[in-house]
Amino acid sequence: MDIKKLTTGLMITAIAGCGADSVNEKSESLYEVYEQSEYNDDVSDAQKIELNSRVTGHLASPSDFYDWYAFTVIAGDTITLELSGEPETDFDLYFHHNLQGQIGASEHDSSSENLAHTFNEDGYLYAVVRLYGNSPEGDYELVVKTDGVGSAGNKIEADGQTIPNLFSLGHTLYCYDRMEGGSEAVFDYESSNWYSGQCQGDYVSECKFTSRPVIEQGFSGRNRTIHLTQEAVDFLGGHEMTEQSCKQLKQENKNLTYAYTAF
């Protein structure tokens, strides 16, 4: 995949007031994804998602103004971004390319925003949701869809293989917890926050990744584990493909080490 080729053939549209209906209509063809709020405030920590996903997130001032989501497109794809938010909120929507920067924007006096792009070349893209000015905090739904012409689908590329992204699984299929400074916490997807505790359930494997210490920043590292059900492993294509998806987390962040264990 040569993302540097993405210099022509881009069609951008921004339509005021569109997208809210299609966001709120639940579709079985969309993956349900929850914001990883600890990581996705800027491009360096963009949360990986698959195409054809519905993301539930939250923005609040004074510190949480942006949420970044990253995904891959294939030549021929038309990608549609549809955003809706709670009443009285004012969220904006942006499309960024990893080489070209911002390539599209939808900014209106509401949280109903819509963008559509058609690509002639492969690329690595970001959808960005922004809380505008003094808008009240609130929840939003972002739908990222492809027409599938380029066959990007709901996959990511790694080592020549097409594999699903772990964090695109429905949260009922896995549990996410951490150990940091002797304290345990489990991530709650409904509230997008960490709470004291650890994952409890019938899991058949785990993907464990550790952040290396960054001494100059006073960061001692974290141990995090994704616990997967049998249904999750089956969806990902078995333990071998699940391990590849776990490994991909490390490839996307060089500051991580990883280990995959099947019970």
C-alpha cells in the first residue's frame, strides 16, 4: 500500500443537517465501537477503528475538545462520515490525511454533520470530532461507512494479511483492564471511564501489552490486558489471527511490547 499516491481523485462534500437520522437508525451491518477516551485526544493517539462502524463517544471542556479515529481506505472507496450529538451541543467534524493534513470539514451550528470522500488511491485517514467553543459537553455518535468498492471493508492490513482490529469488536466480546502503580482498573464502555476492579468472565485468551517506561516524562509504564471470549476469537478467525491482531497494536505504537496467550 502506497499512501503517498493519494494526491488526486479526492471528492469532498459537506452537507449541513445531514447524517443524524442515519446515525440513530441502528443497523446490524455496523460494528458498535466505544471511545477509548484516554488515548484519542490527538493524532499520535488516534483510536483505530474499522470501516462500517458506529462510534459512541463523549466530549467535554476544558480538557477534552477532540477525539481522533484512524482507519485505512482502499482505492475506489467512498467513505461517509455521519455525526450526531445530544441536543444543545455543537460538535464539528473533520477529515484528515496522514500526509496531507486536513482535507475536509463540516462546521455548522449543531452537532449534525456529514462528510463524504471518494478516493482513487489507498490511504490512511482520520475522522476528527471537535467540541466547538463553549458548547456544552455531551455524547455523540459517529458513523464511518464505506460503499465497499475498494473492498477495504472492516479489516486492517498487517504483514501482508488482512485482519480485524481488536478494538472494533463489540465490547460484549471482550473486556479491557489495566494494572498501574499497583492499582487495578477495568474500562467501562458505557461511561468511557476506568473504574477500580478487573475483568471477570469466561475468557479463552488474552492480549497483554505493556508501555515501556519513559523516564524523562516520569512515566513508569502500564500493563494492559484485553480478555477475549470464544466468540471474539472465532470472529477474528481463530487464535493465530487473533494473535496477529494483538501484534498489530504493538506495530501501531513502538512504545509497546505485547504477548498473546491462549488458555
